[in-house]
Amino acid sequence: MLLQSQIGEYKALSKIYIIRSNIYDKRVNMKIMRACFLPNSGRSDGVNCNFRLIHTFLLIFALGAGIVVSGISFYSTAFATENIAFATENALTAENTNTQGNVSVSEDRVKPVKIFIRESSSVNTEKIFLGDIADINAPNLIKQRLNGISLGFAPRPGHFRVFNGKYLKSRIESDRLGSRSVAVFVPDKVYIKRKDRVIPHKKLKKIFTNYISQRIAPDKFKIRNFSIRGLGVYPDGNLSLTVCDNNNNIKGRTTVYVRVRAGGRNYGRISLSGWVDVFDTAFCASRNLERGTILSLNDVHREKVNISKISGDYFTDSGEILGKVLKTGLARGRCITSDMVKNPALVHRGDLVKMIAASGPLKIVTSGIAKSDGRLNDQIRVENIRSGKIVYAVVKGKLIVDTLN
């Protein structure tokens, strides 16, 4: 509408210029005619006649020149006016075409940017960006730019950080967007929480149980008094839990350590502890037994017992326990361990023993009298019957000893 009104003004002005030019030309012609044809008092007729001829010639010349000048002025003014009108009409046509074909582009250029910051938001990164805490109404390119504005560091996982609304508004307005108007709507206080993840106790107990079951048959153990230490709050996302294999003796009080990693960073380790009852079949006393008893099948039997409370090695094979001598008395049902028994003496004090003295292929056998008790591989004193000398010998079997050179 503005351009059309301008075209009308330019056309009206062109008509005014033409009329003013015609009036000016007429005034000039009238002056020339008066000068040429009006009688000049005080001059003779001859002189007046000559002057009239000259004035007539000048009149014709002036009239021709006036016509030429008027034509040039007319056509120059009209041409300039038409050029202005033509350019103006072209601009109006171009704008109308652009408006009809690119309505969305024009709207984007004039569309105001509106930013609505929420009172509370959650983030999952170490830095806080505007796009995480605000709803932005803006063209796509500007929206992408605004989304990437950094507002500071996020709090620790599970914690809050409070921002002043005026600070956030000034921070956003400091990012220049040209001449575009930006409206920021922000509350007085903005609360931002870092998303967190807590590892469930069930999952950690399962890790502990799987670790034990890889070393002991599942039907041979039971876990009780399970506890967790060092459990923290971790960033939301994928967590890596790695078990530190540092426990070879699994029974009774058992501790397993688990390392935690998230986002490529270490977050310490968690201690998983529990009492592991381990059940196995072992030999136990069938009756009350006294010290020094040489064990036989009538003295022992096999049964399933909780070995987590047993210190020392227990016996599962009869060949390992039969013939052993008890070091201490045992109550009925008590599990027998290796520290409760000893090998029986193969030689007793006063026994007549066979003495063997070997030197290379030469072997001498004689008899002697044991001066002390001795078990297999024990070193005892033996008296040689023939020479009466007392020598040291090693028990090698029932009533058999090897003399020491």
C-alpha cells in the first residue's frame, strides 16, 4: 500500500512540473514579443524599422529555442518520473511475489523469540545447557543456538543447584541475536537436579551369590547376614560393575569387592560381605572317644556338616583317617579334623627293631632296642645289641629303622 501511494505522488508531481514549465515558457515569449513589436519612443522610423527586423528574427529564434527547451524539459521530467514509478512498481511487484511464495520466511524474520525457563528441571550431564531447562519458541537455527548456551556446571548426582532468575536472564540476553527481540520468562529461583542412579541391593546380592556359586556347588552353600558398604549415588546411565577376584578361601565370613565405573570414570568400590555356610560330607565321631584312641570304622561315620565353623582340614576319605591316633578326646558327633589326630607310633620304647645300615650297594642288617616311641619318618635313638652302642635312626615302617651314617 505504501509503494502504490508513492507512485501516485510521483505522477502528480510530474504533471505539476510540466505545467510550471509551460507557464515559464509563455512568460519568456511574452517578454520577447513586447520587446519586438511595441513602439520605441524617441527613435526615427528608419531606425525603428531596422530594430523591428532584428527583433522579428530574434523572436523566431527565441520561439524555436523555447519550444526545444520546453520539449527537453518536458521529456526529461516525464522520463524521470516514469522511471521512478516503474522502479517503484517493480519493487511492489517483487515484494508481493516474495510474500506470496515465502510466507514462512517473512514470518520467521519478524517472529519474536520466547524462552520459558522451568522452575525445576533435571539434567544428566556435567554441564547445564539452556535447552535442558527451558522451552524455546524460535526458528530452528536460532533454537539450536539457544539450546547450546552453557549456564554452568551441574551438581553431583542426586544433588540440587539453585540459580537466581535474574542471573539466567542476563546470561541469555548477553548472547547476541542481532536485532531480533527476545522475551525471557524466568521465575525468581530455578532448581536444577542432577539425575542419579542407585544400584539395587538385589542386584549386588546376586553378584555376591554368583561369585560364590562359581567356586562352590550351589547346593553346598547358604548365605546369611549379607551386608553392603561403600554404596553411593551414581550418574544416570550405564554402570560397569567389576568383581575383584581376591578371595580364595570361601567359607564363614566372606568379603567381595566390586569396582564401579560410569561414563569412563571410576566411582570407587563397593564391599559385599556375608556369612557363607558351606555344607559337605565329613567323618565325625560315632561315640565319645578318648585321647590316644586309634581310629577304626567303629569309631567314625560320615555325615553332612556345616564346615564354615570348622578350622582346619576335615576328612572325606576313610583311608586318610583310619589308623590315626587321637590327640585329644572327642564328643559324639564332633567332626574330626587334621589337627585332632596324628599318625600312630610304628615303634615303641623297648621294642626290638630291625636296624638297616646301607652304603652304596652294601647293606648291613642287625638288631637293636628302641629307646623311644616313633612314628613314620620320626628320628629315634636305638641301641645296637651286638656293640652296645646307641645310634640315631629314622623310622621307616613297623619295627624298621634306618641308621644314620
